[in-house]
Amino acid sequence: MKNAIPRPEYPRPQFVRENWTNLNGEWEFRIDNEQSGFAERFESFEHFDDKIIVPFCPESKLSGVEHKNFMLGVWYKRKIDLTEDKLCGTTYLHIGACDYETHVFINGEPAGPHYGGYSSFSFDITDHLKVGTNDITIFAADDVRSPKQPSGKQCPTLYSCGCSYTRTTGIWQTVWLENVPNAHLKSAKMTPSLQNGTLSVKASTVNCEGLTLSATVRFDGKEIAKAETVCGWRSADLYIKIPEIHPWSIKTPDLYDIEFKVSDDVVKSYFGLRDIAFRDGKFYLNGKSVFQRLILDQGFYPDGIYTAPTDDELIADIRRAQNMGYNGARLHEKVFEPRFLYHCDRLGYLVWGEYPNWGGDCTGMQCYESFLPEWREILERDYSHPSIIGWCPLNETERHINRRFIRTLADFTRSYDPTRLFIDSSGWVHEEGCYDLYDVHDYCGDPATFKAKYDKLIEGEAVPATAWLDGKFHDEELHADIAFMSEFGGIAYKKGENDGGWGYGKSATDEAEFVARYKGLVDAMLDNPKICAFCYTQLTDVEQEQNGLYTYHRVPKVNPEILKEITARKAAVED
């Protein structure tokens, strides 16, 4: 249908209310490379001349704009009609993600700024609204060439080059209105304990002091537990004993439903009951040793860039990995949207939460301002997803990084979330004491050489960790405790979508050669009792980077059943 709302599904599955309005669809649009819009007061303009389809970024085909050059500023505008019954209580404007510096205006009045291109945010716009027609204007400033702005894999030079790809400017996740009672729940941090059969909840509240917060737990539609407490000034704690134990795992991703009520506010959510640990060089899920068979997923789409064209495509990417034997992913250099994590929760898919640190300067004091505030928002938003088993905020940092910042980041993350694995920086240079398991990146494409190198770990020998430093690769410090091969493979195998692309090493000439090299590399990891996790590069090709197991348009390069037989077999460390 031509006028159907794109991405119509509820954008926040772990915190659901009924009274909401999806604002995706056609908005008026204007590019402001001069960033003169503030001085000219674009927020007061009645109309902008161009159009865009939200939530797709203007670089994407699905946006209807498809402008791929640099855009230092973009403006959005649309009008909404509100009746008096829609203005009772408190109204929030939610933006799933907008890259990078966002300013919102309601009826020409500023409603607030936000800094960061990947976390979700909202503004209380109640006092700015009126009965009748209301004007929403959004401005986003974006400069991926600035070291003050972490930008992940967005290309800072050309349209797309090397292992950096088409940029995303402005809004790239759902925009929506939500009307709630004045006394309402703001958030709920849920911590499960399978060992104790409990769920602890730390709730953040608004105008609820002295009111009763209740939580009702159901499994498969049947009520099994209930708890309540009296709210404090801005918070409330609940401790719930779970009488029926249904562990969340890869094979049985069972989820409990939970409904929160405070005064007239009702929020529906869910949680998984599971425990994770790392000890003696093994990863444990619910007390059982599990090998993490991870795929590198960069979350790019040919028509939507950062934004999946449909919710079904989010599910399909998880299924594509599982069909090749993978049980999880590194969500690489991008913060994935809540609906993706929801599907990971439902489908029993282990993921590492990362941050798009590339592009941001981590050498001086600027990193505290550029990284920590948004990283806190990400931790708060995604903490309660059972599928997330580890955090890794940085990727491939070099020796000159601000060491004090690394320790601050580690302490900050661990203090907020002591329940998950933590790695300071994936691959290359680590800070001692700031990781739970030591990981390395190694794109050696010769299976025999690769195996011989890491077999030394079995005998307790130290192995050099390869790092890119000072413009070339070096064999860095020797390590005997390597447990996670967090990037490897990347075998170049072109299937006709982009003949000018590249991959790691000599390109495989046919399927048989690819499978032989893939099997040799994967076997070296699965057979090594010192390795408990690997991450193969990567799920799909991304533009010119041609080392995916699928093409950019999601066509498998090799029969998935062949790869599944290789990938999914029992590993040496598994029970």
C-alpha cells in the first residue's frame, strides 16, 4: 500500500503501552549544509519544500532522497492534529535514533537537545502542545569527519571505501508519540537469577511517591507470581520469587511476561531467567559450558543503510546466521535497535553489545564527553535483554589511547552491570584488568598456519596478538590466556554483486575452495580446548566488502546446510 506507515510495529517491545502514535512516514525535509537554520529560524517556517520518508536516513533509497554526499545539517517537519482527550496526562516525543546532534522544536519552541547518533531518547513535550494542529520540527547536525563524534563504520572520506560504508545522517529509527498518566513508570531495570529463582526490579518513576507499584509475572499466559511495593521519591524496588523455573537458553529461549502497574499506568514487558559466567577459560550459560559461535553483523541494508526495511528482515538476519550453525553475533560498530534485540531474546541468539567508537578521538579528555553519556543511555535501554551476554564498547584501539579513560569505561560499565562479560576493546590493545576474557583478531587465511599458531595455547605457550599500530600490523605482546577469537576468516568470495569489491586474503575461486578454507579455520577453533568463543567475519557483504557468507542482498554464497554441519558440531570446551 502506497500510504502504509513504514516500520509500523511498536518500537520498544520490552516496555509496551497501548496509547501511542507512530509518526513514521512522509515528513517535509531540508538539507542545511551551511547550518544557518538556527539563525534563520527554520523551526518557525510553515513548510520545507522537499520530502523524506522517516525512519530512513536521507542517504538511503527508501527515504526517497538518496543523497549520499556529506550533509552537515538536516531539518524535518510535520504537523499533527491533537484532540483534547489526547492532551491529558504527559506526552513524550520518542526518537529511536538520530545521528548526531538533535534539536527538537514543538510549535516553534525548543523542547530539548540530544547528543549521540545511536541511543534512543525522548522529550516531555506536554507544555508545548495545544488542541488542534501542532508543528514538530527536528534538526540534526552531523559531521562524521569530526573526532568529537563517534561514527562507527560510516565513511569519513568518500561515499564508501575500504571497510567504511555509506553514511547515515539524521533520523534512522522510529519517531513516535506516547501519552501517559502524570504518575507513571519511566524505566524498569530487571536482573534475573536462575540460581536463586528470582527477579529483582529497580524501577525509575515519575510523580509516584507514596503510590503502590505492582508486578504480575505470567508464563505461557498463567499467572505465577506477584509482588508490590510503595514508591519512593523517584524510584521503587521489587524482589520477586519465581516459583516455576523455565531457563532462557539457546535451545529453549523461554520468556516470562511481566506487567507493571502504578496508579493508572500499565506497562507490559518480559524477561528471561538465565545466569552467565566465565571461569577456567570457559563461558557458562546456566551452569553449562557453551561455545559462542558468533557471526560479525554490521547491520547494513542495501535499501535502508542502517535501517532494516521491515521488521521481518531483522528476524531473517538472525535466522540466516542460525541456518549456518551460529548461535549469536557481535553487533559490530553499531547499536542495534530494540526490536532486533527482542527477536534475539525470542529466538535464543547470544549477542555482544558494542558501541560505534570508530571516528571518535579516544586519546584525550574529549572521549569522556563523546562516549560516556551515550554509553550510559545504551546500558540503561538494553540492560534487561537476556540475549545480551557481554559488553564491548571499543573495537581495535591503538596503543596511544587514553588509558585512564579505558579504566573509567570499564569501571563505569561493570558498576552498572556486574552480571555480564566485559571486554574493554575487541582485538589489538587491551588494558590489563579491564577485560574478563582476552580476545584477538587474526585474519590469517591459511588453515594450517592458523591452527599451528593457536595450538600452542594448549601446551600453555604464549601466542603473539596481532595489532594494527603506527600504520602497519605488528605482533604485539605474547598471551597464553587467549580465549576468544573475536574476528577471523573474512574469506574473500565474490558472487557477482560487486566485482570491484575486496575481502581478506586471496579470493576463493569456487565453493569447494571456500568450504575447505572455512572448515580448516573453524575446526582449528572448535578443536582447541583453550578457545571458548569465535566470531567469523561476516554475515553479509557490505557494499564493497565482499567477505560475507551472504551477499549484500542476502543471497547465500554457499549452501547453508554445508556450513551448518561445520559450524555447529560440538566444540572441545563444551559439556
